[in-house]
Amino acid sequence: MRLREFKIHSRQIGFDLGWRGMKDKNDVIPLLHRLKRPTFFTRDADFYKTDLCQMAYCLVFLDIPADEAAEYTRRLLRHSSFRAQAKRMGKVIRVRSTGVSWWEIHDKSEHALSW
């Protein structure tokens, strides 16, 4: 609901996509490959892995309380480094209250920035 208030288009796995109970990487990653350049937001730390970097999608691990998820989703999508879909593709991103860290495809070092 909060994302809609911010005018951020979203679809929820288990309701709008996939099936109820989809939770782990083995189910979600194949679904992401069938979509057109999605950015997937989750609170599951299992998705913040460098080996999950692929140009077909962006993974965002929200390492924050659930009641702040919409605000930090908006904050990330408005940040100049992640605003454009093309800038997000191929990245696995972790969002924290202090800043953002991420892995990029074909790059073995973790990047970080403060808010």
C-alpha cells in the first residue's frame, strides 16, 4: 500500500506473480529470468550473494525493519546511482539505514556508499 502511495509500481510474489509459498532462491530466480529486467526487493539475506549477479535482473536485500521497507525502497530508487533500471541490472544490493552496499557482475569487490 505504501509503495502505491509513493507511485512505485510493484508486483508481489505469491499474489501477482508466481505462486503462494514461493520463498527460496530455487523458485524465485527462475521466475526473475522470465520477467523483463525486474528489480526484486526482499528481506531474505540469502539473496545477498555475489554469485547471484546476473544482467537479467537486480536483487535488493532490505536489511532494515519491515515497517521501513517502503521508505527505503523509495530511497534506493531515487538515488542517482540506482535511479535508472539500466544502472541496477547486474547488481545484488543490500540496503541498510546507514547506506548501500552491492556486488556487480564481473566484479569481485563489494562497493558501498552512505546515504
